[in-house]
Amino acid sequence: MGTINVTNGTTLNVLSGASLTSSSYFIITANYNSPVNIYGGNMAGPFGLYILDSPLNIYGGTITSDQGISVSGGGTTNIYGGTIMGDFGISAGGSSPVNIYGGTIATTGQYAVQAINSEQINIYGGNISSNGGSGIAIEADGTGSIVNVYGGKINGSIQLLSGAVDIFGSGFNYGYGQVGATSGTLIGTLADGTPIDVTFSNNEGEIILSPTSTPLPAAAYLFASGLIGIVVLRRKYLL
């Protein structure tokens, strides 16, 4: 199977049991406010998902791809579950906020979570890991980008070339506020009670430690209702 293209407001639902592969291009592309909901299935290819100006919700399934997921141009991405594996994880830019409530992003390449172009990524839970690079990265063109970390298991490192990472929790080995060191190891407990122990490298960005915890958004509890939604969202689906 080649690339699945959704456009002009069409909804794509990927259901449990689906098998999507692409040998030379993106597995799924979406644009012009075309929602993509992934409830299950296996997706594989050299390129992952390219989502432009469209919402993306991931509840389950496995995405294996060298290039991971790219979201830009507007539209919110919510990750509640599922697994993203490959050289890269998820890259967000261009007013396309990402909320990570659960699931696994496990990469062996440059980054697992990347914010560029004044983007915001919120990590409330899940497993974020990178064996070959950064768990979290903000690129050089990411001035104004911010990654907020409230919880989840973070493995790998935090790398900033600009922008900011704001980490909420307690018991840190650095004082609250901006971390003055340009490199080192950050140890503490995140707002959700999960320990964090990661190395960091900071060129021209900011690592900020904040004591204020934010309650887990109600959206994190929509996993079950999201599954029920597959009965309703039937304009286009895959079995």
C-alpha cells in the first residue's frame, strides 16, 4: 500500500488490525483541516506521518519510521497511547501544539521530541527515550519554542540550541528558576511523582525549574471516550 492522502476536511480513522506501509514516501499525509485519529494498527515506512493544518489524535497502534511524525501549519496533536519508533520521534512547528499524555516515543536518532519555530510541546506522561541522541531537543530556529515537562519517564538527554524547557516538580539538584549551567545532569522528581535523571546541554536556550504543578488535563482521561468515537467518526476509515 502506498501513501494515504486525506485533505479538505476528510477524517481518517486507523483502526485496530490495520496494516499500512509505504516504501518511498509518507505513510499518511493530511492537510486542510483533515483530522487523523489512530486507534490501533501497524504503520511502517521510511517516512512517517506528515500532518499540515490538521488535528492528530493517537490512542494506540505502532508507527515505525526513520523520519517519525512531523506536524505544522496549525492543528493540535494529542498523544494518549501507542508507540512511535525509529530514528526520529515527533517534530512540531508552525502553531501546531503537541500534548503528550501517554504512549511511548522511543528513538535511536537525533531526537524523540523536537520543538521548532515558536512551538509549544506539553509532556504530561508517557515514555520518552532516545538512545542515539536527545530525548528532547529545541533546534536553532526554535526561538520562542517551549517544552513543558510535568511528568512521564524521560530518558536520553535535553538539548537546547534556543527556546526553553520548563520542568515542573520538586527535589531538584539545581535551584528553582533558570539553570545557569550550560551542561550537566538534572536530578529530581517531576510534578506527577516520576523521577527524572537526565543529562542536558544548553547553548543559547533556557532550562527553567518550576515548583508549580499543573493538574493533569481532563483530556488525558478521554482515552476511553476516544475509543468509543470510532463508532461515530466513520467518514473515512480503515479496517
